[in-house]
Amino acid sequence: MKIFLIPLIAGLLATPSFAAQPAASNLFESATSATPATVLDKIIARKLTKLGIHPAYCSDAVFVRRAYLDAIGTLPTADEARAFILDPDPGKRVALIDRLIERPEFADYWAMKWSDLLRVKAEFPVNLWPNAAQAYHHWIRTAVRDNLPYDRFVREMLTANGSNFRVGQVNFYRAMQNRTPEGIATAVALTFMGTRADIWPTNRLAGMALFFSQVAYKPTREWKEEVVFWDPDKDLTPPSAATAVTNGTNSVSAAGYAAPAVAAAPPPPGRNGPLVAVFPNGKKIELPPDRDPRELFADWLIAPRNPWFTRNIANRAWSWLMGRGIIHEPDDIRPDNPPSNPELLECLEKQLVASRYDMKKFFRLIMTSRAYQYSAIVPKSGVAAGESQFAFYPLRQLDAEVLSDAINRITGSSDLYTSAIPEPFTFIPDNKPAIALPDGSITSAFLELFGRPARATGMENERVNRPTPSQRMHLLNSSNIQRKIEESATLKALMNPSRKPPEIMDDIYLTILSRYPAANEVKCANAYAKSGVASGRAAWLDLVWALINSEEFRYRH
């Protein structure tokens, strides 16, 4: 650590923190909202009024940084931040969201998020192999870019057949450690229903597993290629299927609440007699021998009247953008974990169905709401209740990939990403942003340190964004980051001696924090430059180093 920079850091930290005091309102808060209230805001406002909570709104500088990071996982440039902050158009926040969701980085970032849940990883523990991981990621990114309706996105995966090297979506059935019918059913329930089927009664899981009992795998002559297909002659009736539906056992309804069990005779093995599967809501169905059972399950799952499906993705998307699910955790939907605002969740479900599962439109709905624009500064009253009722934007450390890309964007540098087991199909172009990496096995020490998920379980909590002492020490002491700053051609041009110091300082702050410096920050930096510890370009580089180590840089806010 640069010990002589402690006075500079201490002075900068004396600036009112974005997470601390209302005195920071000029930097981080706005007295009024720049957008009209939406149907979502009316529901949230009723709750907050009853609780006596009066949230503040974020400033333009906070909003531009928040929107860029949440929508495309990328920092705005100094020019982009400056243009937005100085734009007098009252509709600029909505216009910004419209632009961001059409940028290529939107597809990169949200393909990364989906790749976490869909376990896109070539090596251990999933072992898709590089060619398959590339194909899977390409299909996911293309679907996000082209705004494939979410119901079609899911149905294509559930009903896919073909080579894992050529039909990307078929890798859903390979990207799981347990490929038994019960294992597949558990992965489907977690990913597309937001529920943990491993805690279901055994008989209920077995009833659902029958839909996946004829998924078959076979190798080809090509190295590590595998074909996934429906095998109507396959007899993989789960051992527990005989108790798939029994008297006296409750199931969970499509809405997620306890429902009466449905009694049925145990299905006979094989295809000589009818095979009876059971949907998670307790409804049973006889599987015809001439139709892939996965299609029947997919048709049931994606039906708009089935709240299991819509509730899960509505809650997940809200959690991704707002930092917390209406049902928390977002993949733990169960009867004894009710939504904090049922009316809000129901409204989101209706909006999603009405849009025909248009995810870009759904993201726009959330990000243009007033609730999304609340300040990160916690209101004085109702703190405990305010978190679950979305009275403020929750602070979250940047995703590992986003933080890595942010440092590289500031310094104009790049990182070397490698795979633990290099293969001929692993290709990593120069200057590839971390959010666009197609394979979870392609990584770096930085990404591992800052909580990138292993993509082993498909659970949301696999990504760990909680700060640790080792992360803090790395940012303070990393010779790699110091070298990036000192050798940066981008920063060298910004700090050209022919430019006036106020212009340089404005650009440094806009580049790193997406805002202009406060008066006391200018005073502190000037005092440091005159102290004799450093001067000229060296003093500016020390300022860059100090800001990159600030909490304001490392957090979404």
C-alpha cells in the first residue's frame, strides 16, 4: 500500500458518503422525481405511506451510473456521464434506458447473468466441454440480443434435441451434475419455477420426474460431442414413481401454496401400459407413447395461467435490478416464504403476461419506475421495513466481471483470461470484456477473488458480492492495478499538462465516479498536490488510485 497516500484518502473520505448523510444531497439526491409515477409506484407508495417512510430520489449523476451498471454492466465514459448530467431534457432518464437496452453490452451482460443460472461452464463440475459451452453461450446471447420472448426461450431449452456442439440450447440437459430424471426435474424447478424441489416430498418430485424419464444421451464420433434426444423406447421410470401420487400427501399448487393431493394408482413400468406423470400443482396426466413428455410439461409450465412460471421470472428480474426479490431469496419460492408485497408481485406478473414475455419491455418497466430511482441513502424512519418494501436502492458491491471491466475501462487496459484445462476450442480474443466471457472455466485470479460463481448449482447465492478483507487488500496493494494506472495511455492523455487542472479533475471524477467533484474534494486534492508528496501527473495518478479504492467506486448505489 502507498502509505503516503493515507492523508489523501482520509481527506476524500471526509466527503459526505453516498451511504451516510443527507448532507450529500447535492451529489447523490434529488428533491423530486424526473419521471411520472407508474402503476408499480402507486402500489409501493401505498405501502411506504402506511409505514411513514418518505424516500428521496437519486441525482442525475447517480442515475446515469446506476443505469449503465444495471443495464449493461459497464461504466459510462466521462463524456457519456457529462452529457447526461448536463442534458436539460426532463425525459432523459427514460430515453437513456431505451438506448441502453439496445446496446450490444446489454446482450453481453444478461447472457452472463443467465449463464450463471444455466451453468455454462466447460470444465468441472459440469463438464460441458469448450465447444458445447461456446455454443450454449452463443445461443443464450443471441436470444437476449434478439429479445426472444421468455416463454419461447424456456420452451426451446426444455424440448431441445440434437448435438450439444450444434444445438446450443440442448446443453441445458448436459449442464447439470445429476442427469437422472429426478436430477433434471430438480434443475427445471429451480431454474424456471424458482423453487427448491430437493425439499419437496419424494413422491411429488417423482411425479414431475416422469416427464424427463426418456431423455437420452449418446456420443458421436466427434471428440466430446454428445447428442441429447427423446427416446420413446427408453424405460427409465424413476424407482419412486410408484408413489408419485398417493393419498394423504399435500402438494404445492401452481400459485405456490399448499393444495390437496391427488390420488392415483401407481403407474406400471415400461410402455405396455399407461404412464401417469404429475405436474407440480397436483394435476396428473397420462403420457401418450407418441409424444415427447417434455413437450407436455413445457406447455403446462409456460401457460400464462400458470403462476409458477411468471412469478419466478418476474421476481428474479425485480431482484436483479432492485437488489432484492419481492420473494427473498428469488429462487426460494415456497408457502412459508411469502412475498413482501403481494400486490406488487401480482402486478408485475400481469404486466409480463400482457407484454407476451417481452423481457426488454419488462426491464424498461422496472427501470423507468420512480422506485428504481430512489436514493441509496437510507431514510431516517422505517429502516427495517424500508428494505423489504424498496424504500431505497440497496448498496451492492459490483459483480467481479463488472469491477474488472471498470478498472480496465478507466485505464484503457485489458486482462489475460485463461482456462484451467486449455482445449483447442477455447479462444479468448484480445480486449475481451469479462462480462462477455462465454465460459465459466475461462477466468482470472481477480474474478475468483471477487466472487465470480463456480456455476455448479444454478442458485443465485452462488455469486458472492459481499466484500472481504482480502479483496480490500488486493485493491490497496495490487502491483497489477498500479501498473495499469501508471502505464495507462488513456489517463496520460487525460492528464495532459496543457489542460487546466479543474478540467483534469472533472474528467477524473466523471471517468471513475460518473460525477463532478465536490468543493471539499477539490480542496483536498489541491492541498495534497501542494504538500510536496507528489506533483503534476504523479499527483493525478495518486488521485485515480485513491478513487478506485473508494467504496463509492466499488459499489452500486
